[in-house]
Amino acid sequence: MSQIRFYLDEDAGKKSLANGLRNAGIDVITTAEADRLGSF
């Protein structure tokens, strides 16, 4: 079974949110980590 990965865009991209989700065992990637800042 595939796992879900959460993608947090610039509007939800606070580091504390991503880190909190990761600490809870949730797979998260941010816009900056995906090198997609400013893209649409």
C-alpha cells in the first residue's frame, strides 16, 4: 500500500508545523524542500 506524503505550501510552510508533524511520524515535504518556492 502507498503511503500519503503531506505537501505544505508557502502558506502553511512554518517550520514548526512541519517539524511537529514529522515528530508525530507523518511524512511531510515543504515547498522549500521540494525547491518549488514561487512556482505555480
